[in-house]
Amino acid sequence: MEAQAVKSNLVLILDYGSQYTHLITRRIRSLSVFSLTISGTSPLKTITDLNPSVIILSGGPHSVHAPHAPTFPDGFMEYVESNGIFVLGICYGLQLVVQRLGGVVRVGEKQEYGRMAIEVVKKDCGLFGYKRVGDSQVVWMSHGDEAVELPVGFEVVAQSQQGVVAAVECPGRRFYGLQYHPEVTHSPEGMETLRHFLFDVCGVTAGWKMEDVLEEEIKVINRLVAPAEHVICALSGGVDSTVAATLVHKAIGDRLHCIFVDNGLLRYKERERVMKTFERDLHLPVTCVDATEQFLSKLKGVVDPEMKRKIIGKEFICIFDSFAQDLEHKLGNRPAYLVQGTLYPDVIESCPPPGSGRTHSHTIKSHHNVGGLPKNMKLKLIEPLKLLFKDEVRELGRILDVPVGFLKRHPFPGPGLAVRVLGDVTEGNALDILRQVDEIFIQSIKDAGIYDSIWQAFAVFLPIRSVWVQGDQRTHSHVVALRAVTSQDGMTADWFNFEHKFLDDVARKICNSVRGVNRVVQDITSKPPSTIEWE
């Protein structure tokens, strides 16, 4: 899906490093309006090519006074004013607008963090036109600087209980600003404020649907792939690659050739189960390649998680190139494209925003589909899902008649168990132990009827041993961790609160059934600060 296809109604977010930026995108899409996030320091041409109707400047951890503080490109203000584009600054974004248009931002005497009450102080204002003067609401603040003098034409329309500017606007020039974060659930009326701003102030229409995404993506694929060309699709057995394959198959039919690689890093009986599903339910043409030895030999002795990801990404591409060569001998036509189920969160987490001295935020991890691919790969990529979140992909899958049971599968990382065995994955029998533990955990979750209430659940093999008494004998065996989280899109997550009896039963079952494990712990950290996967 290309953003230009829906650009007439596009709400473009310029990201300045806030941990909440992706939530703005999610909230706007939930209103059936297409939203896209790019780096706040992107060149002006990148912005103008997208031709947005509304631009939102995100929050961020920086001060506008800091050296090299991230900002929009030269010519940005002239562009938005001459084209009648609405601009909403949030937190740092508000301060950026105020400063760049001649106002004054200073370190606040009263810094505001967390929940704070604000009050509407201007009648018939744009941002709170549905409220009366004196109406108050609780919002989520997170700022140390504050706007103390506004640019010409701007007015304060809401203040915090401490008298700090909470919202400003200049309707004549289409500039608006919120000092708080309306996108977070801690601002209970924030969603209504965004809805009012987009629909009543900016005149945006709600018309973005998954059916339109499907139709447009099929057109994009058919324009890209010539009638005689063939395409390879890397199937992992997960929701993302399966939906991507089904979509491309709908577009080009039998010119799609799917490959499923057993890299020795799959879950318990994953290969047999996935291939059965492909053949029985999805009717996709799939070639299965056993590359266990190839992957594990390259991973031997490797403990750095980023190195693991890059090795795995490189080996995958080597196999895909070899598969393309085999198809060339068979068909007389070498496939030029590789389909991958890359999602929007993969792109966001693999490439950095501004303010850290990089091109744009700190890279959390290199996704194997993004940062893990070799630069000299011969195949060109087709990534039909790269602007979608997981729940949107599942909706697209339902439209494509992918079986519901398959769409509900928990996410599984592309590097597989390599990022769930901490350290060298080839050492001892770590992989076999982890497979058994993971199978017991997941099956117990299914038996308890709570699988669909959990975003992702898995076991982790830890590089430590502990002492325990088994059968009146001292043992010095392995420790495993259990992790289960709830989430909407994988960008933020909270740990799932199991009943104590469930955890007790699972821990006993693991210790009694899996030789080599004598201790089970549970991971109860949220994201942020932790990532969902351990590596």
C-alpha cells in the first residue's frame, strides 16, 4: 500500500521521538482516517510528495533550546500556509510551532508530569468548540518547558490548574497546539478532542477501509509485476506472511511461488503443523526447505542478539536466491521479487526518529525483514503490509478468507527461537528444552480458554542454572522464563495476569516433564521499558 493512494485525506505525523507517537497513528486510523508517521526531520520534498491534508507534530524528549534539537525542514511553514494545511502540535510539537513562529518557550517554573486537570478559557474555540468556558478535563502532561509568549495571532484556549498554557490556536493560519497528550488513555477525553479537530475543524472525512487497502494493493502489485514475471514469497507460518502471500496470490495467481524454510529454530512440531495448514486450508503452493544445518552452523558460538538477527537474515536471502535460481531452470524465467510480511511496527522499531544524533529515534532492534537483510540481495522486495498494524492485517486476512483460527495465532519472531535462547542457541540441548517448555505453556493456555485474550505468550531459555532438590537429590539444572502479554498492536504491551493456580500447575508440569529444567520464573515487565521478546 502506498500512502499516495490515500493522500487526499492523509493525516501525516512528523515524529520527534515521543514514545506515544505510534498511538497517534493508531487513534486516527481507528476513526477510519488514514494516518502515516515519518521522521520529523524528513526533507520537505518527502512531505510535499505525500500531499497531506493535516500534519501533526508529535511530542518528544527534547527541549527546543537544546543544540541540534530536531525540527521540521526549512520551508515547512511556508508550505503548510500556502497550501492551507492544518497543523496540530502536541507537547514538543506545540513548543516547536510557537518558537519557530516568533513566540517564546522557556524552562517551566512549574513542570508538569502525569495527570493534570485543564480548563477551557476561550469561548467558541476550534479545539474545544464542543465545550463551554470553565469546562475541565483530566489530561496526561509530560513537559518541562512551556510557552510563555505566543506568536502574533495565537490565543490560549485552555490552561492547566497551575496556570500553564495547555492549548493554543490560530484558526486564521490553521495552527493548533496541545501541551498534553490526547492520544493516551490517561487523557480520557483526548479521543473526542482528536475526533472534533479532524472532522469538525479540518473537515477530514472518514472513508479509509481495509477493503480499499486490498483493492489498492492488488493494483500496486499488478503495476509492479509484469504479466510474465514470477514472485517468491517467504512464508514463516505466521499471520503476517500468510496474509501477504494470500493477497499476492489473489493478485497474480500461480505466478506466486511460496517457500517455507525450516531453519532449525522453529517451535515444537511447527513444520508439520504449518505445512498441513497451508495445504489443507489455504491451498497455497508451498515448497518446504530443510536448512537446519545451514543456519545452526552459522549461529554456533554467536551470543550477540543483533548478530544473530543479521546472520539469520543473510541465510534466508541465500536460500531465497537459490530457490529463485531453481525456479529459473524450471520455468525459464527467474523471479525478480520477494514478498515479505513486514508490518508497520517492524519498520518503526528498525529505523530510528530524530534527536539521537542519527537520521532519526534509537533503533530498538533490527527486524530480520528490515535491518537484518543484506545490502547486496538480488531480489527486489514486495511488502504489501508495511504500512499496517497487526490488528489491521488480521482484518485484511478476514476479508481474504484466511481461516480465523490461523489469524488468531500469536506472533512468532522471524529469527524464531534464536531470540528466545539467550546466548549460543547451539549449546547443549537448549533448543529441545525450550520447545518442550513452550509447548506445555501454550497448550496449557489453550486448555484454560485464555489463548485469544493474550497477544503473545512464549517461553525463554535462560543462560543460568539453579539448585533444586528432585527425588531427594541435589540438581543443578536450567532456568526458563514464561512471558505473556496483552496488546493491540505490539508497540506497547502489558503483562498478562494469570491466576496463581494456573502458574502453579504450569510450573509443576514443566519441572516434572522436561528433563533439565528445575526452575520456572515469570516475566512481569511491560513494554516500555522492556521489549516483548527478550532479544
